[in-house]
Amino acid sequence: MLEFNGAALFGGLVDPALFEKLVEAYDKVQEAAGNNTFMHSFVNMAVQNEFIMGENYVDAFAHPLLIAITAYLMGGAIRIQEFRGKNTDPIAINAQDNMLHVDNTPFKEEYKVLLNWQRGQVKGPSGQNFTFLPWTHKGNRDILASNDGLPWSTERDSLFTSHKAIDGLFDFQRNTHGRSRVVEAVHPEQPLAVLFPAGAVVHHRYRTPTGNARSCIITAFHLSKTHPGHNAELPEPVGRKKNLIEFLVGHQDENSTDEFLDILSNESPRIEEKLDHLFKATHPSTILDLEPLELKGERLSAWRDTVVDAPTPLKYKYDRNLIFSEAEFSSIEEYTAALAAIMMYDKCGLLQMVLYQDGREEIRKPARKLVGERKIKRLIELLMPWVPQLLSSSFTENDLIDPKTLRIMCDAVAAIANNLEMPEIEAECVGPQKIYKSLTRLMMDLGEAMVRCEGVETYLATSLFLFLAAEEIYSHLKESDQLALRSIVATFLRNYVASLLLVESIDSQTHNPKLAKLAKATA
């Protein structure tokens, strides 16, 4: 089923009483660490050691059977490269993580397990559902080539956001399998685990204003030998071998195969037992039939319209009257809070960063999540010392920096971050050293993306990320080094605010139809 359709849907992999403990533990993590934005609440599960080392509820997303299948399909020992949780409320939105897409891995293989359930309940998803186009994993992706003939791609090239693009996908399905097909993973009876090749099969989170709120845990798997490193920093076990979850989030490399096979072999009785459960009609564990989940008729038309026409973060920002140029401030605190509120929307816009043949964009992911998923309280705190730089003089066209100049400045900031003490090999980085290297890569790739921005939302989002990433680097420096970087960070912030004011000047009406239309056309 998985190799043929491009995804396998497993219902009720663990006992309901055990899953109830997962829900309780996950909700505690979200309450403590979730960022609670208007679009979702994100949490980095890789730093939640207590959750990782909890009871056997981890089988819900890392059951030995799922790991064995994934390792077989990928051809070797695997490790968890990304481990995150998200809560999503009912809302229709076209934003980076919710658009119809393939994951940003055109030059390497990545499988994901997406565990979905109705928030706070031992029930399956019935809103904000995983939706995919079967058989599309057999297609080839278009890529770009440099002047030297080297292949590359961008995050924008992984999206399918127009009726023409959807028609192209449907044509591919018809040519290969005789018909088109869209499957929405609605399964309210049980928590649902979806295993799929994320960089190959076309999919998305189908965000709608109806249905129930959803929680999910996302684990992404890469081959250990081609992508060495670690995801979490757990203490080494004493007097025993690592269990499966400890191995998956711990350090692995090309020498990890024997240990992986040893651990997985020890789990063979549980793998055999779960296979027996899945093919026994009387057992709650099941593999879902996709036929009843197909979207047809009006439901299919509604899905298409949502994929293409759902509001963007920019539209939501204007609908909620978050217009900086029209706001009145009686204090620096009000000014800062208003700007932070706007940033919470602008940072959800599309980025168009480069994807490399050797996959080194993976290095930037921790830093991207760090600066892009901040809570508003933290955003206000980091902005406060910089706001006087905004109030020191009126904004003019001189605050709008040429993208090529911004790229040069980004490279300068990246060079400073790269000079921080760290190992040369990314896989050996731990703790702060890992984030320094990640910030360096992010800064360089943002600079490269700055010269390729295609639309309003992308330009605003990229401009904002320049400031947020540079400020994060600045915060880790010694005071003497901060002096050298301070003017660049301030320039990035003034460039973002000047760009924001310019965009707002296109049409300063609350609902801003011209700007919404422009953003949609260029997204």
C-alpha cells in the first residue's frame, strides 16, 4: 500500500489507555512551550526529554514496525532528523506549512510519520486533516541548474498553489493510473499515524474553518550514513543499552548500522505482534482503506478552492486592522507591542531559500525554527533595545536597502557567527555550537534569497528574518563583538519597517484589497 499509494494510514497503533498518557504529556509540553500564534502552536519536541523518555506511548509515532518499514524503504539505518509538535485550530489559510507541496528535499529521501489526533482527546482527526494525492510520489521534480550546470532548487519550487498546477498533478495521475485522486485522512474513531515519503508525495494540512482542533507530532527520518548527527541531547543510559527512541534521536553516522540492526532485532517480537494485530479484523489496530476517504464532487471542488484561494497571513493581518502606519502610540512599550504583533503575521509569509544538491540546507532548520517560531512575549523583549533605533529619525527611501547590498551584509554577519568557537563538522556540534552553525547557514541563505524575492509577502518575510536571525547572532556575542554588528542589525530592522510602511502605503484601507490581490498573484 505504501509503495503503491505513497502513504499508509495506521489507526489505533497503541492502546487507548496508553495514548491517553501521550495526550496528557503532550498537552503539558504545549502549555509550557507552545508558541500559540494565530496560525498554530509549535513546539520543538527534540528538547522535551521528559516527554521522549516517557512511557511506551512513543510507539504511537515510533513503533518498531514503522521504523522497520521506513528503514527497509530507505535502505539502511535511519534517525530522527526533525521532531516537532503542532496544535492547529480551525482556520483557512495559505501559509508555508499548509500549502499543497512536497517537502523541501529534492535531492535526498525523507520519510515522515505524522501522528494526528483531536486535541485533548483519544480520538482521531476530524478537522485540519492530512490530505495527499496518491501516486504522485512516482513523479520527477523539476529542478534548476546553475551556469556551471550544477542542480539546485528553491522552496518556492516545492509548492502547487494554482489550478493549473493542480491540473498538472491530476494529469500525471491519469497518465500513470487512469484517474485522479485526492485523499483526506479523516478518521475520528482513532488516533491516526501516517507514514509517507514527504519529499515525494504531494500533500498538505487541509486547513478549514470547520471541524475540530487538531494536535499532531511530526517525526522526519533520514538515512544515518548520508545525514549524520543527532536530534536530541539525552543522557547516556547507565547499565543498559539504548532503547529504540534513544537511538533514533541520538547521534548516528555511517557506523551506526550494526547497533540499529541489533536494537531492531530485539524488537522483532513486537513487530510480529503488531503485524498480527493489523491483519486481524477483530483488533482495534488497523490499516485504513483509502477508498472511503477520497474527495469527490462538491468536497473536491471545495478542496481545490481552498488550496488556491485561502487567505494568506497578509490578508489576516489587514483584516485584523494591524496596520503600523495608522497606529497611534503613547509610549515606547505600545510602539514595540504593535510592531511585534505585526511581525507575528509577517514571519509566516513565504520564504524562497535555496535547496542544495548536498542537502546542506538542513543545517539552517534549527535556527529557522528558533527565530521563526518565537512567542510574542519573547519577540517584544528582544525588540525593546532596538526600538530607539527606529525612533531616532524619520523613515526615508534611504532605509530601503538594495537586495544585493543586503546580501553582502548577510555574509558579513554569517562570517562573525562562523568565527564563534565550534567544531568544523556539523554532526559533532552540540548545544549552542549547533545553533551557531545553523544561524551561519541561515544568514547566508537568507542573503541569497533576498535577491530572488518574487512577491510582497516573501519580501516582507525575508526582510524580517534578516533582522531576527542577525539579532539572535548578536545576542550570543561578546560586548566587544556586538559593537561591530550593532549597526547592521539596526539597518536590517529599519529596512524591514521601511518596507512594511511602503507596502502599507499601496492601500492603507483596513481590508487592503489591492495588496491582498497583489500578494496572492505573486505568492
